Amino acid sequence: MRSQEHNKGELSELKVKIEKKVVEDYARMAENSEYNLEELVVIALKRFRASHCDYLKEHPTTD
């Protein structure tokens, strides 16, 4: 996973309200890893999107 590039290309800001404990946990995870907070959040969001592509009304290709 470390070799993958996250947050590359055109960026856009997403402002959301998240439970305080989740924010604190992610900040601590960033401190204890090689990832910064933004990278951790992007990785989590991309994993959720991959697992729930049905919400997009799309299906992954198997090429």
C-alpha cells in the first residue's frame, strides 16, 4: 500500500463533521505511521468507495 499514490491530480476540499473520537484516532494513527492525516482519510474513503460501488450505481470492470 505504501507504494500507491494517494491524493494525486486535481484536488477538491471536502468539509464534513465527524465524531471527535474518530478524528482523534486518525490523528494518532497519522502520528504513529508513515502517512499524514489527509492520506489516511483518502485511503479510508477510497476503500469504502471500492466496497460500496453499488451506491454509485456502477459495477467494477474485470478487465
